[in-house]
Amino acid sequence: MAAPTIHNKALPGQIAPTVLMPGDPLRATYIAEKYLSDVQCVSNVRGIPVYTGLYKGKRVSVMASGMGTGSMGIYSHELYHDYEVERIIRVGTAGGLHPDLELRDMVLGLSSSTDSGFATQFQLPGTFNPCCSFALAKAAWDKGQEMGLSLKAGMLFSGCAFHYSEDFLQKWVRMGALAVEMESAALYMNAMEAGKEALALCTVTDMVFDGRHCSVEERQTSLDQMLTLALEVAIG
């Protein structure tokens, strides 16, 4: 398959080498409208918008991934293979699992474990635990420290479901999982298969075990901090 694809009508060259991927299509529009200049919507198939514009004079694209490994798997694979994208930075929300986390912390996913069967397509003789790009992780960590952000680095649990029992998730906490979300495993696997770069940055907007969650105002402020960090990393 080559660009355009059945899921993305952008033409070759219309998507920048670096793409920010929130899960929510409305957040993709928010990022494009608030942070980018000279913005063009280059695709909007199935309600998944793709924007390309300038951030501090450098080209960046924003595309929603939708929810779950299946949706992220389709869109990130096509970006890497059909649009020659070099790096994707996921910017999403997550449920905090680990007791060391607080609301509004940002989790930098060094690796992503999953209960999804996404890796079966690679027919590997073992269990595959995909990792992020070290270069992107280091750039995000260093920039986050410079910005004074509360940033934690470690393993994400990328679930193929949303409603898990507490006992199920506690088993992942005992193995070191910091937070739970739904897309990073597919993104990291596709990046590694393609020989490209990926990083998941997630803001903790709720704590899974005690029910604490961010207010609307806290959520927006912390997400803006994460988006600024991701964009700074994107332009390198």
C-alpha cells in the first residue's frame, strides 16, 4: 500500500517526518489550532483528522490514533510505511497505578507491556516487550527537567480492555507498571518493526485504585504542559 491509503487521504509529502498522536480526534484539532501556524488539514477519513503546520518555524503533523491497539496499529503502521514518517510521539492520558504517582504526573513510557495479541503477527519465539526510542526518551526527560515538570519514567501497561478488576491490575503494579493506557504497545511494536522512533508521553488524569481524578481545569493545564513538552521534543 502507498499514500494515500484507504484510511488516510493525505498525499505524499503532506505529512511531516514527526507526528504527534493523541487518541482523541478533538484533541488533535485542539493541538493544531492552539500550537501550530500555517495549518492545513490534509485528511479527515472516518473522522480522524490529520493536520500539518509549523511549530516555531518547523513542520510538525498531528493525527489522532483512536482508541486501542487495533486503531493505533493501523494508523501508525501507515504513517511509518506509507508516509515515510520517522517518529511518532503519543500524547495521551493514563490511569495511575503505582503508589509513587500523583495526579498530573507525566509518565514517559520506557517500555510497554500488554495483554493484547498484537505481537502474534510477528511470529516471534517468545514474549515481546517493545521499548521506546532512547533518543526521544532522553530528549523528553532532559526537556521535562528543564521545564520543571513532574515526570516519571518506566513501564506502561497497554491494555486491550478498559474495565479491569483491581486484582488484575495489581499484578501489573507488582511487576513495576506505572500507569495503564491502551495504545503504546502497538505504537512501539510498529516503530521497532519499521526501524523508526516512537515515544509515549501520558498525563495521569485519574488514580485507578482510589478514584481520585483531575478536575476539568487541572486536566487542561496538565495536558497543555505535556503538549508543549512533546512539541519541543518534536522540533529537537
